[in-house]
Amino acid sequence: GSGRVYDLEGNEGASSTDFSAITWTESLEKDDVAYYHTNSAGQVDMILLENVTGSCYVYGKINRYSGEEGINLGSGSMEAYNPAAVLTNSAGRSEKYLCAISSSSDRYVGIALTPSSSGYERVSQIRRLREAEGLDSGDFFLQDGVWYVEVKGSEFRVSDQVEIHLIDADMWLSGEDGLTSVLADGYDLTLYYDRAPEEGGQVRIIVAE
């Protein structure tokens, strides 16, 4: 529904030829299938899935703008300000996106973007993340080359593209290099994850203080 297609790993404009990125289940609900196509033999040769892995979102910290701080899409003397938002993560601070979806500023979220006729990208979805506080490096472990963290008896996979916000320095890191750096320095950690681990939930953002 965003006007863009991603593979299961979150690469835009690509397709997946197997379901190996879906690690938490051996079957999908019919509601997870947005569309399928059959060939002349009646075989399914294309499946368009809903966002079952969470990897098509861009994760970071959102800030919103309204009124004259928004985006002016008026023409001539007719000013027409539209609500806007920016996302900050390891890629830096984004340009303003059109954003009419309600969300508080200074919140860690995932967003999905879609093109718009105005030339600005539009936020088509905002994924609100769940929070787990009071963790440290001892809660993390590496298994078969993948990082996990134990949260109140549940084991969450840490996203390969995890975003890490160092509060005191207001600096962002990402991925395994950022994670190992933070774990070595003994920070107090707050995790933000998208859903329960049995539903494929992963840690998308780590805040280090």
C-alpha cells in the first residue's frame, strides 16, 4: 500500500525467491498475503506479502512540524502549510517528509515512505515501538552469527540494521559494529522492538546512556 516494493530483508525494489528471512513461523496467515498471481498452469508464481518482517520501515527518532514550520505547498500568494516530519538516525537527519499521521515528537519509531505528486516523500505509516528498559551488555549473546538479547525471559533477535542512539554524545551508530562498540563500553541500555518475538519481533533501536 505504500507504492513501493521491498524484499523480505528490506531492500527496496528487490524481490525474494524464498522465505528464509521469516524465521519465526513455517506458515503465514492469509491476511499476510496482499496479492498473488497464477500462471497459465494455475500455479502461483508471484506473492505480494504484507510487511511480515518489519524490514521495510526506516527506524529512528521522529520530530514533527506544523503550521509555518511544516511544508508550504501553496502557490503564488496562496500559502498552504502541510504537517511535516523528519527522522534522525545513523544516516543523519532526513529532509522534511509530508506527514499527516499523528505522532509525538522525540519518539523512536519506524516509518514507511511513499512518493507523492508534490515531489516530497510522504510518511504513509508510522510503526510505534515497544520499550524495554534496564538492560546491559550481559543480556546480549551471539548465536550462529546472530545477536540476541534476553528481555524478561524472552529472547529477541537484534536487527542486523539496528539503530543505536548514544544519548550523551547525541550520536548514532548502526549494525553489528555499532552494537559491539556499545556493549564493550558498559552503557545502560533501553531497547525498542516492533512486536513479540514469536511474531517475528526484532530490536530495531537501542538507546545507550
